Amino acid sequence: MKIRTWDKVQVMSGKRKDREKVSTVLKVISDKNKIIVKDVNVVTRHLKKYGTNPGQIIKMEKAIDASNVMLICPFTEKPTRVGFVKVEEKWKTKKFRFSKKALSEKWGEASKYIIK
């Protein structure tokens, strides 16, 4: 999966109120190809009282499919497709298709390795 925790994404499809929202990824569930995005697909849960815990109403984010979001390019701040490029046969980096720039997995720009 190309999406990691704390990536900035834009929701492309889903509930009408959630479309076009830009937010961060809180959790990745790779075996089900789902992600949990902050403030997207929020549902209300009613918890019943048991023992000493009082009953309460909580709001929580539910998982959405990873294909419903696109990564935001940190260079252009636009949604884009992403691929991977091997650099010096040691490590791989994300390559954003729209801006054609590469980003290190350690969140630094791989300026020497801009792909044209």
C-alpha cells in the first residue's frame, strides 16, 4: 500500500459531506486495504452503562477504502498519483507523478534525485 500513517490525503469519493476534504491518515489497515482518516466518515456510537462506567455517546472515525483517497503532493499541494523509485540501490523513495519530484521516506526532499 502506498499510503502511510500521517500522510496528507484528499477524499475523492464517499459521503457527500466528506468529499474534497483534506486531512491526515491516522491508521492503516493493510490486510483489508482500508485507512482511518481524521474527521472523515464520523459516526455516533451509543454506549450502554455497565458496572461503574456511565452510559455515553461518542463520535469516532470509521475506516474507508484506500482507493477513495489520493495523496497530496507536498511540493504542489495538489492530489496526485504516486510511485516508488530506487535510489542508489539502497533505499526507495516516493515519486509524485504530477510534479515529477521524489521525496525521501524520512520526510526530506531528495533534491539530487528529481526525475524528469
